[in-house]
Amino acid sequence: MPELGLHRIPFTTEADNRLRSLKAKTGMTANILCRIGFCLSLEEQGIPSELPERFTQDKEINRYTLLGKYDTIYIALLITRILEDNLSLKLIDNMFLAHLHRGIEILSSRIKTIGDFGELI
């Protein structure tokens, strides 16, 4: 099974700003918000758009902090999605970042308060 090569996960400035806003609205930590967003992106139709070129140099998160003890499950879900999209598994790192960033965007557009999470379930 292919492995995710990323150990430190970089964020764009826009994604970092969205996570800060979501945290202020919901009280949830960035890692939990990212996990939810990642799953929402995997559920979305279509392949995420090209990955932004610019990442914030000082905004990274450790992969274990981001995914926790469920790291293997999230990677298995990603691999399943990559195969469903008929993409090469060599793209695993790029697809992880693309789904993560698209998921943050999805959450940002759907969540205004903590109560909005009920509609996602």
C-alpha cells in the first residue's frame, strides 16, 4: 500500500485564515476541523482543483497531530478515492493536500456556527 510521504502538512494563507475563522465560530480545533473538511472533500463530486503553489512558511501542522491515531484510516479513504478517480497513486501527497484544502473551503462556506454541524450529519 502506498504511503503518504508528508510528515509536516503545509497550509495556504487562505486556508489558515479560514481555519482561524472557523475556530472562532465553533470553538473547535484546527485538526478536528481539517478532519471533517477532508472527509467532506472526499465525498464531493470531481477531483479537487490544482493545488495552490503558495503555502504559508510558518503554518504547518504535524501529520500525527492532524490525523491522530486514525491516520491509517484517513489514508485508506484517500487511496480509495484516488483509485475511484482513476488517478495514479503516485499523486497521493498532492491529492491529500488538495482534498484537505478543498475541505477547509467547503467547511468555511457551510459553517457559520457550531449548530451548522448538525446539517452535515
